[in-house]
Amino acid sequence: MKIKWFGHAAFKITTDGGVTVIIDPYQSGAFGGALLYGKIAEATDIVLTSHDHDDHNYTKDIKGTYKHFNREGIYKENGITIEAFPCYHDPSKGKERGSNLIFVIEADGLRLAHMGDLGHALSQDIIKKIEKVDIVLLPVGGFYTIDADEAGKVTQDINARITIPMHYKTPKCDFPIAGVDTFTAGKKGVKMVDASEIEVTKGGLPKEPEIIVMKYAL
């Protein structure tokens, strides 16, 4: 499985069989230019969007014909199983920013969770749903989502082998959120990768949990 980070919360998953999934594509230039990652103008087989905000649900630049899933449910497409289940964008059960979907993707013998704009601590029910996840794509910037401390607690609750931080401040994201260093400070197993795409196999998973900080592609 290949994992490509476009920027913000947008990723492309490519299975060993060549099936592709784009998750949470943003609108380039949204929010008055506060989000300056480049356009996601690639073809894909599947698009997943966790909620209807412009930095997570913009599909107009994506090429080709694809299946789009943005509702709770279990989907099976091209050898991939995707489970989408609801949570909230804030700690007030959605009263501030609405709902959010967590996606768990099973492919190539791996389980990967994309947490969308998770805005609260995980309930035991959610933890049970995403137990035995190998890889988690996790917001860490705070303000709109869980912050660095809360994200640290989530990593402990999930205990994935690989955590990839997302949704944090960069030179191309001028949101009032923290940078990734706030999350990684003092943590063990942090790897800074000078690439926007990594390849992960079941047999190649690290024995101890790692935090992999990637470069944005766009």
C-alpha cells in the first residue's frame, strides 16, 4: 500500500493492485487564500469525504469517474473494504461544527484509519471499532480539531504501528492551528520523511509505534 499526502487532511491510497482512494480533498485557495496547497487534479477510483467543509469535500478538480462515499456504512469496492462511522467535529456533540466521519480502509492485509476532523476524545465504542488499526491519519493542530495533547491520547488509545499527523499549520496553511512540532515534541519514534509518499506492507510494519511526518505533495 502506498500513502501519499497532498497536504492538510488530503491523502491518496494506492493498493498493490493499483486501486486508488482519495480522502478529504480540499479546495485550493479556500478560506480567502488561507489554504494554499495546490489543486488535486488526479484520477481515482474512490473518493471519501468526512464532512462538508471546503477543506475536506472538494471533488471538482478530481479527474475521471469514481465512487464517492460520504455517509455512514460499509462499502466493498475493487477488493477494498471501507467502513465509515460517525463522530463529531467538536467536543459538544456537533453543536459547534457538526458531524464527522472516520473511515477505516482494509486493503493489502492492512487496516488504515483516517480520522477526518475529529474534535473530541474517543469513546470506548469508537476505540472498539478501530481496534487493530495498523496506520492512523490523525489531525493534531487543534482549534478546529483535537489538539496535540488530545491527539497524543488518541494515539495511545488506538495503539497503531504508524501514526501520520495531518491538519496542522504549514507555510501553505494559514489556519490558526499549531504546527506539527507541538505534537511530536518529546515523543519517541518520530521519523521525518523527506517525501510525500511512503509504501507500507504488513510485514514491514515497525515493531514499536512510529510517528511519520511527511512532506506535502502540493
